[in-house]
Amino acid sequence: SQRVQFDFRNKTMSVTPSAKRHRDEAGTIVVTARARGGRLVLSRATADGFAVTIVLDTGSELCIGNEALRAKLSRNLMRAYGKVELQSVTGATLAGEYTFLRELKFGGAGLKDVAIVFANAHTFKQLGLEDEPALLLGMNAMRAFDLVTIDFAEKKLRLVVPRGRTFMDNSYAVQ
């Protein structure tokens, strides 16, 4: 029943009841999601032209793809850049390999050159997404927008594109 908003322009985050009135800025992209295992999922999405299920994951600093997505993208001459080790909030480590998606599209929004780590994250198993191409949309992708609002009750993702840029501008990369 909550709405979380990340205002990257003003460097703030807020959590408000979903029922509270919300007014979209001009040009806001609204993406309808569905609930799955307590998370919001976008099913009409593509990664480098291949269908992918996207799970919104504000707890992940980076986008994480599963092995099924890696298998699809490997046919598309995707280049691996190196190995990384991710650390969860519980302190557990997860080994992965990172690369960049050329293009990620979802519900009228899109990003280019999105950093992604391929790893066997527990979330994929938890949501039954081990065998289909899936991606946890991390904060590195969300930071490409000025404002991101996730409304859990309405099952809506609202994105405000930075002024003067098209929605296909680059996302942030691994640092």
C-alpha cells in the first residue's frame, strides 16, 4: 500500500501511502507492472532485442541478469568485461561477470549501455524465473532518470526523463 519515490535531481527518497494524491510531471512515462512474490515485475520488455522479464529491485546497486538471459544474449555477440563479486545486505557474496546491454526497453522507456552482472541471484529462484530470461533492474539503471516512483498498490512505475535528453540516453556504468 506504499509508494516509494527516488528524486535523483534533489537527492531525496520518500515513502508515502499509495492512496495519497500523486501528480505526474509533464512527460512522465508510466509503466504498468504486475505483482509477483511481493515485487513488481515488467513483462513487456526487451534486452538487446530479446524478450526479458524485469523485476524492480531497489535493493540492488546494479542490474543483475540470470543465466537464461546470458544464454540468449551470448548469441548476439555480447562481450564480457570481467568478473565481479557482489555483496548482499546480509554480507553474503555472489560471484558474477559484468558486461553492458546495448539497449534495454520497457513500457515506453529505454536505456542504452546499461551495466549488468550475470549471477545466480536467489531472487530468480524465489520468483520462479530461473528458466526464462530475467533481469533485476537495479539502481544503476534507475539513476538514469530524474525521478522514479514505484507505486506498489497501483502496480505502476513512473519515470521522469532528465530535461533536454531523450529517453535513450546512457545509463550509469560500473565504477
